[in-house]
Amino acid sequence: MRSRSVALAVAAAFALSASATLFSQQAGRGGGAPAAPSPPAPARDLSGVWMMRNPPGINGPWTNYTYTDPMKAPPSLTAWGEAEFKKARDSNGGNYTLDETNDPVLTKCYPPGVPRVYFHPYPFEVVQTPKQTLLIYEYDHWMRRVNTDGRALPKDPDQLWMGTSVGKWIDDHNFQVETVGFNTKTWLDRLGHAHSEDLKVTENFRRVDRDHLQVDIKMEDPKALAKPWVTTFYYENRPNWELGEISCSGDYLDWTQVEKGGKEYKR
């Protein structure tokens, strides 16, 4: 039986692992800010490896765990959304430790869902084909297929971890992705905001120039959100990077039992 102190040590190791990986990406993969000024963006081309990097004075530390400043601009929740949020015991806000949290990613290694996948401190790659655009996330090898063959969003979609996505180019530098059909086993963010099966996520990928990408995200869910929750994340191109291998179960949750309330339970 493992003790609480061991569980807390694992939590610290989790944080150090993420920090070490991010550092290795920046140092070992040729990280650092691209040379300025950046050349113009190629038309209708998002291909490449992208890493989050907030411009100076834009956004704040909350982009590690939620979409807007939780003190100044929290999401507008419905009564159902408020009730579900009160059930969350997140370990990112400092109120709960790893052995107390009910975060489904940390306790069960569940897929993060969309758009929560962007909070993991790892890059993602865009690969374009004539009929699909693939969003490949280094975290746990997750991949989203964005259909670009002209099909409409399904009216009765399957309930999936990452949803069903369709995309289209609005102009030469703006690519819009709409996603529906989520199961309800994921959180919207790392603080524990819930969503229903009616969640719709709209992302607009705007390639500002060759080296910079802006992703506008809008979450709509009439059951959980009183009004849409919107945010903007910022990324920089890493032309010399290749995605590595990050496994949730292998790298983070390779222990099987911890002590909680005097009883053992399996992750």
C-alpha cells in the first residue's frame, strides 16, 4: 500500500516531467522565438509543428488551465453548469492534491477532449491532404481528422472523445473547424467545467504570417453555458521540431494504487 506522501511525490514528478519535456523541446529541438520579422503566410497552408507561445502582454498564466481570467472573466454558466462545476475537484487550482482530485485525465488517463487538449504543454502538428486536415497532438498520440471534402456536420453524431470535425477555408489564411458529437466524460478545461452532449466547438485557425498562428475558440453548449465561451490561443511554428512520444498511462500514471481515506483504489 502506498502512502499519501508517495502520491504527492508522484504529483511533483508529474509536474517536473512536463516541465522537463517542455524544456527539452525548447532547447533540444531548436526552440526559441523565430527570427523577426516573419515572412508572409503561405496561402491555405497550416502545415507544420506548432507550440503555444503567448505574445508579450497577451493572455496570462490561466492559459495553462483555463481559457479566460477566472477572476475577471469566468465563463457564464447555467444552473446545470454551476452544479456540475461544484462537483469538480481539480488539482490545478491548488484546492486538491493528486490523490484527492477527480480529474478524469489524471485519475483515469481519459482522453482530454476538445478543446482541453490544447492545455497539455506539448506541440501539435498539422498535416493537410486533399480531403482531410489532420491535427496530430504530441500528447498521447491523439489525432483529429478534420474532413474538408464538403460534407456537413452530422445531425445525429456518434458521441466520441474528440468529436467529429468538418473544416473549410474562409479565405487564404483562415481555416474554420466545427466539431460536434462529444461524450460527457471530459472537462472543458483543467478546472473542471463540464459540458453536455450538445457541446459545439468552433475553431478558427488564422495563420498571421509564416511563423505565427492564432486559434480563436468558441464553445457553445445551451445546457452548460449561458452564453458562448470564447478565447484566443497563440502559437509559433517550429520548423526543426518533430513530435515525440508522450504516453499518459506510460509516462504519468504507471502506478496502480494509492492510499485514499485508508482504502486502496486503482487509477
